[in-house]
Amino acid sequence: MDESGETPMIVRDAVQEYLSRIRRKLEQRTQVGYQQRLGVFADWCTASGISLEHFSKKSGYRIVDDFIEYLITTHPGKKGQVLSSTTVRGYVISIKVFLRWCLRYSDEFEEYINPIILERVEIPKIERKVVETFSDRQVTAMLAACELEYNEHLKLRNRAILSVLVGTGIRVHELCGLTIECTHTEVEDAHIKVFGKGRKWREVPLDEESRRVVGRYMRRFRAGCDGQSPLFVDKSESRALTRSGIEQLFEKLGRIAHVTGVRCSPHTARHTYATRFMVVGGNPYHLQKFMGHETFATTEKYLKTLPPRDIRAALRRVK
């Protein structure tokens, strides 16, 4: 009990109620992100003796500042590095959205949240870094590395996965959800239909290399399968590949191909596609559509991270 003799409202209880309310409104990956970030925040609040009542004061925004300071000093990022500005921003956004829900949409918790807090909790800016992309030589080396697999299915599958990610720029979870009926390798209209963010469908053209490799893979190893079956499957040839499986594949190909100076990941393949698209004089608004960005502002963020050499090449091409 607090000084008034009443039982404090536990932050975790409010978090769990919030998560139950958004379960049907957000995509699974988004839900998992909120659950993870708010779970860390709720645990810290419990350990620090902070209840929901503390957010009724105007100074409640400082609680978020203290939490972020704790997070940065105790939760290292990948490879032991300091948490990225993107990760920190994600935590602040999650907390702010949660507090806004308590204030505006919950009869049970609104009394505990001071509106001033929502104004004073500042969302940190993301530190924009130049994202190095795969060179043509590195892509060729990784394609060659695919040939070192122990059976023909994995050789051709891995080559097709790499070709599609570099040649279309789709997200890794979109690749995992790609089905046979949504993959069209006809010469006159080669394209894939992907289910992306915002639960929206979009069509993305296949370049000639991707069309040829994917077509061969489908004829040899996916012929006769139901149209709703996954296009890319695991070693058992029965289960769809997972996000982690594809990330591990890229790490493996990177090691074998001796790729250095760039992060070997599916997301780097996405940036590589955007870079190649612009270097050959592609329309940035077409790029927005193919990459599945809701607004052009998101596409601009990609363009701002292009390596200077690629920006210069794109400008020369336009001129």
C-alpha cells in the first residue's frame, strides 16, 4: 500500500491490459515488439518501485528518461555495442503509445496519467548512418557459395533466395510468406505478389536473373505443390523458411564468400536493391511502390543512407 493506504496500480497490469486490446489490431511482428519493449519497461518499474500513480505528476516524464538511461547502461546492443538510436527510439515510442492509450482509451487507467507527460516525453531522433551495400563482386561470391551446399535442392533454393532479395528488395518476412500461387515467372510478366506491412498486397517485378533461377527452382522442387504452399522451404522440403533461418543463411554465405566491410543480412540486400534501382536511373516514386513504403518520407530515408559513390553515380546517370 502507498501512503494513502491504497494499493498502488502496478504498471505491468496496465501493460498486459493494453497488449490484450491491441492483439487484433496489429500485425504479429509489431505485437511482439511492443510486448518485448513494454515488458522490459514494466519489469524496471516494478524493480524501481514505480507504480502507475507516479505518472499522475507533471514530472512523470522524467521516469521515461530514467528508464532510457538505465536501458542504455545495462542492455548492450548487437555484438556488445551501445544500443542503437533506432532501438532507443522504439522503446520511447512504445512507452508513449502505451501511456496515450491509458489516458485516452482506458476508463480504468486514465486517472493515473497526466496529459502533460505525453507532451514532454520527446521521441529521440535516429542517427542516420551511411548503409554499405553489397558490391556486384560480393553478390557474385555469395551466389558461388550457394553451390557448396550438400544437395541440389539447397543449392538452387539458396541461389533463388539471394537473387530474389537482391533483385526485388522485399522484406525478409515477405519472402517467408511468399507462396507458389503468388510467384509468376512468365517471361512477359514476371513478378511476385507479397503481403507486406499494413496488411497490404503489392506486386513487385522480377528481374531476369531472379525470374530464371526461381522458375528453375519451382520446376525442379516445387512442381505439383498446392498453390498456397510456401515457395521457399527448409531442408525437410515441407516447412516454410523462417526469418531466423534466412538470416542465418546470409551469415553463412557471407563467411564462405569472405564478405567484409558490410553487414551480411537480408536487410542489406534490401538496401542493395534500392541502390541499384537508383543508380540505373529508376524513378524514386516507383521505388516507394516496389518497396512497400506507406509514404515517400520512408523512401527518402533509404535514399539518404546511400553511399556517396552511389549517389554520384545516380546523378551522373540522370544527367
